Amino acid sequence: MKTFSTDLSRFTTKGYGTLYGAAATQLRPGERIAVTDDEADTLVAEVVRVSDGSAEVRVFWDKVLHRV
Amino acid sequence: MLRAGGGSVDNLVQRALENALEYTELVDQGLCPSPYTISVHVPRERRASKDDILASPQYARYGPYLEARASLLLSLGFVTVVATTIVHAEDPPTPIDLCHYDVVVEAVTPEQLRERVQRVRDRFARHHNPAHGTGGARYREDI
């Protein structure tokens, strides 16, 4: 599972947020990935849509892959 | 009082560079002095307590968290704008009701950005997050 480091505090209560960069644009809608932040748990997320330079994802706050 | 996820200066700089893409258009239009920001939260209309914020889904996943008085940040000459966005505008109201702020840091070069982010970071106190590991269970969608 690909892991992305991002700013989790920008994600909404329901888990929606955006990943940026070339690696994000290689993702596919529906793909499961892992997201984490500095000194934060690693969580499961699903790709919602991909556009130029970014990918919208939804993180599942209750699906923890790795706890800090 | 502003709260942010745990973060080293290097991490905050990395996030500022990453999130700058969101602000590039605003800067080009002259609506924002800089694309570099640091994410923080405050309770909307003082309706959420400290514990509410730390138990919210975003913060329950952080080990340490950061805390700073807004006045201390705004006293810095290069922190010129605090832009606000309600985090969950698309959601029905919850007991948390957080607002997402972006502290905008003016900088011309990467070196200057890092130096200024360091000065912003120095105004944040780092705390252990007592809510870490609870999963924010009080705020499950079915409650």
C-alpha cells in the first residue's frame, strides 16, 4: 500500500482532503492508500478523484495501520 | 488559542510548500501576500472546549499537539493574514464545530521561509495529546 505524508489537520471531520504532487496524480479512484503526518498515526484512505497535480482522498479516521 | 497537529520545523516547512499550491492563484491575483501557510484550528464561537478539539477525528490521531495564542503570532510582522475556512462546511453541525485557519507566512526564499516558520513554531508550545488513541469515539457519525 502506497503511503503519503500529508497535513492531516486540513482534512475534514468526515475525512476528505487533498494530496498534491506527481505521486498523487498516479493514483486511481477507488485505490486504497495509507496517509500519515508528522508524529501522527498512519491511516487507511481511499482515492475519490484525481486531477492535474492533486488527488482528493477520504481518510478513515478509525482505520489505523500504525499507531505512533 | 490556536491548535495544530504536532510538527517539527522541517515538517511545517514541507507542509507549507505542499499546501502553497492552494494559494498560488490567490497570490497571482493580489488577494494574498504569500502562498505559504500553517494550518491551525479554533473552536467556532467558543462552542468547543479544548478536550472537544483534541478528541476530534483530526487531532485524535496526533501524538503531541501544538498550542499558541493568536496574538503572539499576529505580533510577527511577516504574519499578515489569518484566512478562515470552516473545516466541515459540507457537514451538519457537530459538537466540535472547528474552524480551520491558515496562518499566512510571507517569505521570498526557501531559507527565509524556514527561518520564519521557525519563529512561528517557537511561539507554539508542544503538548502531549491526552486524546491520542481514543479515536474520537464520541464523534462517530452514528452518535
